[in-house]
Amino acid sequence: MNEFRFLKWDVYRNTKKVVKEIFGITGSLAPGFKFNLGDQLNRSVISIALNTAEGSGKGSDHELARFFDIAIGSTHETIAALDLTRDNKLISDKEFQGLTEDLMSIGHQLEGFKRKLKRRQSCL
């Protein structure tokens, strides 16, 4: 068993960087936004990291791919929450663009993992 293998994955490390950036944003939001939009934004970005980690501990490639799907869904949710944050003028267009690019990269990395898993399954 390869314990805590997710700690070595670039996708996990990249997600941690985005989590830190988003926590910086949500920590400075006004209370009306912090406890609604900010909390949801925090939960969605954390979900990317946690589902990646949880999936890595599962016993099959099929289960791992399912957790990657959930993490990918959370990237979409995070981008939507950032879009709402931008629409309310709580972050700049530049911040939105940078975080969106980071999240798209994370989504592509997760998709790449899924493709690799499918190829491995088809070889069995």
C-alpha cells in the first residue's frame, strides 16, 4: 500500500496553493459575504483537495476516478463562486482570471489522471 501518495501529486500541491489564495480572499470579506459566499467558496475549494486525497486511499482505480470526478465538479463550483465574488466587486477581474486559470489547470490534471486510469483498466 502506498500510504498518503497524494502528498506527492502535483495536483494536490497545486490545489493547496489555490486554497491558501482563496482563504486570503475570504478572510478579508465583509461579514455579510464572509459567512455566505465566503464559506461556500472555502468549502468548494477544500473539496478539491480532500476528494483528491480521499480517492488516493481507495482500493480500486474505479473508486479513485469517482473521487476525481467529484473534485472536478468542485473546481466548477469554485469557479462559479469566484464569478459571483467578482460580480459583487469583491475580487478584481485579474484575481478572478488568475484563480480561474489555476483551477482550470487543476481540472486538466485531474482529467489526465482519469485518462491514465482508464488506459490502465483497458490493459487489464
